[in-house]
Amino acid sequence: DTEVTQTPKHLVMGMTNKKSLKCEQHMGHRAMYWYKQKAKKPPELMFVYSYEKLSINESVPSRFSPECPNSSLLNLHLHALQPEDSALYLCASSRDLGYGYTFGSGTRLTVV
Amino acid sequence: AQSVTQLDSHVSVSEGTPVLLRCNYSSSYSPSLFWYVQHPNKGLQLLLKYTSAATLVKGINGFEAEFKKSETSFHLTKPSAHMSDAAEYFCVVIDPYNQGGKLIFGQGTELSVKP
């Protein structure tokens, strides 16, 4: 299995909702990442997990809460989002920090 | 600090003609460089990577890139464009010794392919 699987593919949520994005990989990769991508822009790093521990938080607002339950799974919990948080959320993994990434196909999030 | 500059925000070619997407990098160390492609509403797919082995790197779908240290460049080429090559292309540098292995993205080049 050489893929990173993200669910759901599309999500529409209200500003008072709580939802979660899920990311899964079975390549034995020990680093996992969340990126946010707005239209016509490169992805922006949000969080880095290395060996299931949070190693980088790029000053992301607390309404985004990451979780790494095990080495194959990465979640992003969403609460009280704003319309400007609407974007494509990409998950990625790599063998370790400093190696090339494998990206998932993303979750298209719309906040209404 | 690492940085990447993609010299063209948009490139338009005709089907069957060569493709050249330009990328310059700045790195304090021997860099690892990548090209990723993103089709509309899709994730990023790795085209090719340079990690200090051969300077001419071959990737998927007929793409290749040449690492030129003297010019700090890593341009992406393809001899003959296909309609399916129309997409956004990102040149990326990674510094494993700093910033936690963070990917540094260029601003992207949108490739259009005319019939």
C-alpha cells in the first residue's frame, strides 16, 4: 500500500459544528503532516507529527486540534471554524523527517 | 534559510511541443529538491526528486529535471507536452537539518496545453 487516504473528500460545516478529518497510511512512515491550501496558492504547513508526537505547530489557531492516535492514523478536529478556513486540507506522510512526502488527495472543506 | 523561486507563474504550450518550467533555489546545505504536480481539485503527486545522486533526474510521465549547482537551478522539462499535463507544478526544497524537515514550496507554475 503506497497511498495516503483522506476522508471525507468533501465536507460542509457550519460555524458552530464540530467535525473531524481523518488521514491514514500503511507505509510504515513515522512522520505525518497537515497542510492547508487555498486556491491558486502552495500548501501551507499546519502541523508535523514525528513518531506520534507533535513536533511542529505553525501557530495554528486552537479551533484546529490535531491528534495522532497511532503511527498509521492522523486526525484533525475542527470546532467553531470561520468561513476563511474554507480550503483544501492535505495530509502527507514521509519515512522520517527530511524525506520526500506522499500526499493524500485532500478534503475540500467549506465553512458556511 | 531555504527558499525556492519559480520563475514563471503561468506557462502555455501547444500539444506536442517541449515543456520547460523553471525553478531556482537557495540552500545553505546540499539540498533535496522535488517537483510535485497538482491537477485541479486533487492532491499533490510526486513527479521526481533529487537527493545528491545523479544530477539528471528522470521522473514519471516523461518528465525530467537537471540539478545545476553552479546556477542553483532545478528546471523541469518534457520533450513533448500532452493535454493531460495541464496542471499546477510546484518546485520544493527540503532541509533535513533545519525546520524539522519542512517542505519549502515555490509559488507554483500553472501549465496550460493548447490542442
